[in-house]
Amino acid sequence: MKFWTRYSTIALIVVIGALLPVLAALQYHWLGEISRFEQQHMRADLRSAARRFSIDFDAELANLYQALHVKTTKLEDVAGSIASDYQTWAQAFPYPELVKAVYWVEVFAETKPTIRQVDLDAGVFREVDWPAELEPVRDVFLVPGSVNPLQAVVSALVVPQHGTEPVPWAVVMLDLDVIAGPFLTDRVSFFAGDTPIDFEAIVVGYHALDKVFHASDPRLSAEELIAHEGIDESMPFFGLHTRDFRTDWIEALPTAATEHHLRLYIRHKPGALAAAVGVMRARNLAVSFGSLMLLAGSILVLVLTTRRSQRWARLQLEYVARIAHELRTPLAVIGVASENLADSVVSDLPTARKYGEMINKESRRLSKVVESALLHSKFESGAAKDLERQPVRIAEIIEAALGETDVSGAAVVKHVADELPDVMGDGAALKSALQNLFANAVKHSSKPASISVSVKAAEGLDGSAIEIAIE
């Protein structure tokens, strides 16, 4: 049985040691598969971010278009109304800097259009020359009926107003660096979550790839992305859609405005996706291998604990066997003596008295064995704290222990220092422990047996103490 227990434990450790590298290799392979799926997932997230960007931007464009449609026809009230409507819109939109400037354009019959800039803070008009950034669309206003509300060539939103002579327009200049900068970045970050993903984006004309409105890297070009590098998503935007307008605006929305005028090309930077997935894979590997090591450590602790429990159980069995052996001798003596007395084998009084003394002696010996077993069980069960602690004179305890221990045939030499201090302890427990020590000293010493008992004062953790040496 011992052979089987020992070698089964060794076999279990060997099997576990062989399985752990296999599990580690499988985990490494599985995490590689997960990493490939994670790359696909991140690309899908970037595509979702681009689609969300297009939808959100066009919806915000519709909100701005409706907000700057002035309700008043009095010129002196127009600037204040536009400034007030803009402030209301800006409070609801997280990127009010999207609007670079707002102009008021009026077209009189057979004359060039005139322009004023709206001071959005003061709510008044400022006289300005025709801005260079609006020069490409200056002649568009000469034919009012053909003005497209979305002028992608200058990144402007043209909002028609009430009036026929002159024909008024609110022209909103948009900052595409804000559109393709923080606005797009926030959408990508939302879908990327806690994983930092570097991406490159370029905004070009919907039908003119060479017309670049914004690029996260000046060296980027749409042709290069499409032809050589590849893209993760291409998404059109900058259009007005009936889905984003109030019901009373749907019929008034020009058909030309529903076409997209810009296109966003977006991709992960070369190597950025692999680097991000690599970080995640390394983190997952660390967690997985840590779990395996924890499992291995737990199994090792379990094996060691089992071995320790087995060893402790064996010691307990040996202790029980020793107690049984010590009980057998006095019980046998008492049994024989009492049987002789009961059978009238002993007829004279001196012999009967001798038998009585023998029974009394073995009874005391039996009581000591029982008390020793009870004391041992107290220590094992943690009930030793219930021992009666009181000042004890150790010299008297030693004398009592020697007197009640069978040391016949052994030479006892005592070296007890004078004026020993009293110690706190349970006298009965101390005497029982000393009796066991004396009995073991006699039992295991060479013949002729001799016992040397040395008692002296020592420094304890909490004051005075006594050192006892038995050899």
C-alpha cells in the first residue's frame, strides 16, 4: 500500500508536468486564432465607426441647415437671429468649431452678389470684401434657382432665406479639419474601446479623388490607398437626407442636396493593427500562463498536503499503538492479580497486601497513561488554551515527575540552580511532559542507564524563563 501511494503520487506529478506544456502550446495556438479573429473584429469596428461618422455628420449637417434658416425678413434683425440660432445649435453639438464663419449673401437683379459677415458673438453684421475662400462659387449666386445648398468645392453650406429682391442666402463655412479630425477620431475611439488604434484618414471629393480636403498625413493620397496600400473602409458623406429633417422640411429640400459630395477613406496605419493585437495577445498569454502556473501550484500544494496528511495519520496510528501497548501491561498485571485474589490463590495476608500494592501501582500507571492521552488530545484539538496557568515551582515539578516515573536501574544526576523563579504554567501538564521525557530517556539510553537533568534560569520573550535539559 505504501509502495502504491508513493509511486502513484510521483506518477501524478509526472503526468501533470507533461500535460502543462501541452496545455500551454494549445493555449498559444488558440490565442493565435483568437488574435486573427480580433484583427477582423477591429477592421469591422473601424468600418462601423466610418458608417456612424457618415450618418452622424449628415444628421448634424441637417440640424445646422434647419437652425440657420432665418424666420425674420427684417435685415436689421437677421444678424441677431442667426447668432442666436447658432448659439442654440452650438450648445447641443460637441464641436461648435466646425463652423468657421457665417456670411449673409444678397443678390440684386443684374448685379454681383454682396456679402456681409455675421459676428456670431455680437449678433451684428461686419462689412467685408468677398472672401477668397468663397471666390470659386461667387458666380453661382447669379442664378438663384440653381444654387446647390451643399458647395463641397468650398466646404460650405448654403441655406436659402425668405425674400425675392434681393435674394438672400446664409453661407456657412465648415472646417473640414474638425470634421475629419476630432469628430472622426471620437467615433473611431468609441468603436475601438480601450485599445489604442492608430488610423489614417483622407477626405476627398466624391467624384474627384485628386481633390483632397483633409488628410491625417500630408503624404497620403486616395489613389495610393486604393491602388497599393488598401483601405479598411470608403464612406461617402456631406449630403442632406430627408430622414434627418422635420416633416415640414422634406418637400422643400432640393434634390441636388441629397447627393453626397465628399468621400472618406480610412485605414489602420501599417503595423498598428498587428501591434495592438500583439499587445492583447501578450496580455492574454500572460493571464493564461499565469492561470496554468496557478493550477500547477495548486496541484503541487494539494499533493504536498495529501502527503503531509498521510504522514500525520501514520504518526497518529503509531501514537495510538504506543498508547495501547502502554495500557496493555498495567491492565494485564491488574487482571492477573485480581484473578488470583478472586480465585483464593493467595491465602496469607502479606501476599494479599503485596497484590493490592501491585494493583494500586499499576492503576496509577494506567491513570498516567490516560491523562497523557487526554493532554495530547487537548493540544491536538487546540484546547491547550484551557490549561490552568498559575505560578509553578519547577524544582518541585521535577521531583514529583521523577518520583512517579519508573527510573529504577538508572543513575539520575540533577543539576538544579538555586533560587529559580516561578514560571506560569499548568503543573499537571508540565509533570506529564517531564514524565514522558524521563521515561524515554531511560528507555533509549545505553546500559547502564543514566539520566542527567539540568535546570537553570534563562531570558524569555516576556521576562524570566527556565531552561530544562534532559540527557
